[in-house]
Amino acid sequence: MEKRERVVTASVYDESQSYYEESLKELNALVEVAGGDVIASIEQKVRAYNPATLMGKGKLDELKDFVLAEDIDLVIFDQALSGIQMREIEKTLQVDVLDRTALILDIFASRAKTDVGKLQVYLAQLEYGKSHLIGKKNYSRLGGGIGTRGPGEQKLEIDRRRIAEDIQRVKKKLKQARKIRDTGRKNRVNSQVPAIALVGYTNAGKSSVMNRLLKESNAKGREVYVEDMPFASLDPDTRRIRLPDGLVVYVTDTVGFISNLPTTLVEAFHTTLEELKDSDLIIHVIDGSAEDGVLRYDTTRKLLNDLGAGHVPGLLFVNKKDRMEGKKLPFAPSEDTVIYGSCKYDEAFDYFYEAVQRKIEDLYVKVDLKFSFNDMDQVEAIKNHYPVESLNYEADGVTMTATLPKRSWHRLEPYVRRRYV
């Protein structure tokens, strides 16, 4: 945006709401990312929410006076608002009003790069708009600004019928894209190579971990996009990586999570995230220096459970140890393996690789094999993809000792001479 909007953030909470201070602080950071300037934040603790305006009349009048005096362009609530609530609050304040969901959708819209990512964000915007038609007269705010961006699609139509048509159109395109994505996933599954997923709260360092793995394994393919901001990238990246001991794995860098992630976004990105439950290992990356570490950890674990991936073996990597001043996490994580370090500043990353290898070593088996000279393609494939301990050329063929994924060694059973327990 050429002109940064002047924004007031607001949080209305009751006794049952935890982490409201951390959540409001995060909302302010998201506003900055979206291109606005947070001029002030207002909080109100209530016994019961006002069904029409969420906050009490007195507090709303106080906010109105501030908005007028400080020439505020936009008010963003940390809580979800209905279309009717937005209309009533806007009527009083005489400025545009958004909620946390609309703000996150706006940021996702500006971050989506691939066709699938754009479609997923647009679908979430449509679903959100459909649920806010009643009362919300200007969901697609004219004139630009936070909450108006779309990923290359036409402006959201107010008409319910048109939105329904758009939803069906986008779902059809996503279904076609899902077939292509499923083909890639089936190819990885058929290769029998174990799959590892990097997950965590946004800006925890997942993509930095991925790039370090890529660099140190000399893996082919571009590095993943990294920037010190929430949701730097929405599109998952999968790379084939060889660990230091020779074990080969697929590693996927997923979209970062955030507290109160809109349900519409979770549903829209389900296609992208559903392969988490098929992973062999989930590496949960957490920013050990974050003040709201408990919130970030609990948010990620809850979303993993909601996506059906709570049962997948996990490893917790507490990143940014250099900022922790020797402290440990103030809570007990559910993962049975926890390692501390810094993917950016640690010269050696051996501790990380060793922890990963211990978690996945049961997925591999060591075998002796023998091939005829007519099967040299098999020999070369094993040499290129798996750890080979010994390789001997004899008069009647080639013998080797190699470590193979347990899923795939059965395909080579005719060549197996010994399996090590």
C-alpha cells in the first residue's frame, strides 16, 4: 500500500479466555505485516458479550471518540465478528471494521504464489464472505487497504447465489489440482522412502531448518523461501534429502500455524495438510525464545490433532536456543524426544541429525544382496539412493550390504541373502 492505514486493534474477552494479552500482541504484529500502523490497542473484560457489538456501549463510545480524534482508518477486533456485529460497530464508529479472521485471510491472499495456494485462499475468502453476508454491507471494501486483497481473482460478489457459484467453481478447480498433488504423493509413497514433515507455529524457523538440510545434504532443487515474518510462504515444499549416515527421506516444509487460525482456512488448506497424517515422523519446530511459547505449542498440537496427525511419532526441535539464555521450556511437551539448538547459528548440526536418525532407524533394515550382471540397474539404484556398507564385484555377479527402507526391501527379496535383525 502507498499509504499505511492507521489502525486501532481491540480485544473483548471474558474469564474463560486464556492468552488474550499474547493474542492481542500477535494481532498487532499481523497488522504491521499487512501494511497498517497500530496507533492504539483497546481491551475490555466482560462478564457477557454484547450480542450486537461484542463490547459494552460505554467502551464503544470511548473507542468512537478516539477514532474521530486520531483520524483512524480501520478497527480490527481480535475476536470473530458476525456480519451483523460488524455492521452495528461500523454504524457507531463510522470507519471500516474487520476481525482477526479477515486480517489473516488478507495476509494469506498477499502470500499465495502458486495456483493451488491462490485457490485455497480464495475459497476461504468466499466461505467467510458467505457467512458474513447478513449485515455486512461492504465485505469487499472499495478503494483498497487491509482486508481487500484477493489472490488474483475478481472481487467477492455480495450476492449469495454468485458466491455459491464461485465456491463450486473453485472447489472444482481444487479437485483437479488435488489429483495432480495426489499423483506426486503416490509417487513418493510408492518409492517407499520414509516421509518427514516440518510443522510449527509461523516464524518458528521451519523453512530455515529445511534450507540447512538441503545445503548440508547437497540435495538438488532450490531452497525454500525464508523471511522473518509470519506466513512468508503458504505453499508446502517437499525435497528428497540424504541424511549424514546415508539414509534417504522426503522432507516437507508446511505452512506455519497460528492461534485462532480461521476454520475456513483450515478447511481450505486441508488438501495441503492432509499428508501430515501419512508422515512417518513429524518434527515440531518451536521458537524457544518466544514469550508466548505455551500458546504456540498448544496451538500446533491442537491443529495436528484436528488434522488427524496427532498419532504420528514426533520430535520437538526447540529452535533459537541462542536467545534463551540457558533456559528450558516452561512446560512439559508431549513429544518423547526434545532437542535444543539453533539452525541458524550452530556450526554443527550433528545433534539434530542424530535425533532424527534415531527416530526413523526402525523404518530401515540392513541386508546382504547379490545381483547378476544383468541387474546392474538395481545395483546403481541402490547405490544412488541408500547407504551401501560394502560393494564387491565377483565372477558371477555383484554382492553388497545396504540399508533399505523396510517397506521396499521385499521388492528386492529375490536378491536378499541375509537380513540383519
